[in-house]
Amino acid sequence: MRTCSRLVVFFILESLATVVYAQQNRTASDSVYTDAQAARGRSLYQQKCTKCHGDALQGRTAPALTGEAFLAVWGSQPLSELAAKIRNTMPADDQGKLKPADAADVIAYILQTGKFPAGRNELAADDAALKAIAIGGAKPQATAQTRSQMPEFPAFGNLAQVMRGILFPSSNIIFNVQLHDPGEKTATGPVNTGAFSWTAWGGEIYAGWQLVDYAAVAIAESAPLMLTPGRRCENGKPVPVDRPDWIKFTQELAEAGRAAYRASQTRNQEVVSDVTNQLSESCLHCHQVYRDKRGSRSSGLDTSALHCTP
């Protein structure tokens, strides 16, 4: 009896594993939407999306939603990511009002336009189901030039200038989300009153969440500048670009920027507030080794003289 029980349990577990494996490996080629759902999505797309993405999803002021360029970005990601992007950030001038079912309908229309087959069951709107499906068909984009043909950009500013010009202000925008919800409507004050403010100038050109997006991208994209050969610290010492710990700290900062961007895309203050811990720690790990020299001030030595030395 025990042997039979074990066999039954084994076959049940084996069957469940097979089902889970199959669910996690579905693609848009598996007929995951219906024609009726795509028709609803087409109607919604024409109302909300054509101005930016074009009548035929070919792209206009916003990227194309079909073709190789689209698949290169979204083909390997679960549909839950695309649904969240649509639900939380689209349309750009009226974000956060589309329902999960609306996002699923629009995705169905995108799949239909991409020549993926329709089926008998509608694409579900819940994240759990969408996480189990990828569009598929993603191909690596060919680069126009080989690395040897690319122009070189030697270091121009010192490390402190890069930090203060890009990373410090961008990080503060993200940290400020802990105290202020970027999605809240703020009253605009009188124009051209008082002295000119460098910090306030240009601050109202973009909406709150857009600023957080841009700050996160700035961190992720500029972090590799810390590894530019030949860059020096403010004190003239070379940046230790070849040291394994410095490379690790740079990678942590870049990943913190990417994590902040993903969090910002949720348009949720609490989610972004949580990810500020990762950003803060990525800064702290490097500063503890290369910037914050304890005991130096008591000895009369300016701590900045020791920057960039472990």
C-alpha cells in the first residue's frame, strides 16, 4: 500500500510539474486571445493611442507596437510587464485610468496586428496569468557599427563633477518620493515672482512621475561613467576603475537605477519608497570604502585628500 501511495503521489507531482512548466512557457503563438477581444482593443486603441503610436501601430512620437523593434524590447518579457506599462503609464497625457481588462484588450489588438493567431479563450487580465505568457519572437538587434568603429569618449570631468551634476540630483529626486507623491496635483504659484531659482527652474516642464522615470534612467545610464578609463577624482587621484570592488559598486549603482525605473513605472509611491533602500545602499557601499574616511579630520587631514583610495 505504501508503494502504491508513493506512486500515486509521484504521478500527481509529475503531472503538476508538467502543467506548471507548460503554463510558464506559453507564447503569443499559442492563440492566447480572441478576435472579439482584439476588436475591443482596436476600438480603445483608436481612442487613446493613435496620436502617439500611429494608426497602424507603426509608431509616431512614441515607439512602434509591432515589428522587430517592438519584439526586441517586449518579445522576451512576460505580458504582465507590457500590461503594467499600458495600465500605469498610458496614455502619456492621461495616465493611470485604464483598467486591467482594457490593457488586456489592447494587448490582444497588438498581438492580432503582429499576426499572432487568435483562439477560443480571451487573454486574462490578471497578472498571474499574464506572467505565464511571453510574446516570443524576440531577436537581438543588429548594431550598425562594430565596437572598433565606434568613436571614443575620454573622460572630461572629474568624478565629483559627474556625481554632483548627474547622480546626486537624480538620486535626490528618487529619495524625495518618500515624502512627496509625484502623482499628486500641486498648485502652481504665481509666475515670475521673487528671485530666480536655479533649483526650481524647469521643474514644472515634466509631470512628477516622468521626472522620477528620467532620474532613474539617468542613474542607470550614467553609472558606467564611473568606469571610464583615465577619469580622476577631484583631488587628482585616478579613479580605481580596475579594482574589483569598484566595478562591483558601479554595477550595484546601475542596477539600483534600473530597479528605481521599474518601481517608478508602477506609479506607486510606496513601491518607489521601498526601492530607495537599494539606491541608498549602493551609494553607501562605495562611500564607506572610497569617500568616508573616519578619524581623518581629528588628525587635521582634509578627508577629500583621501578620496578614491581604499
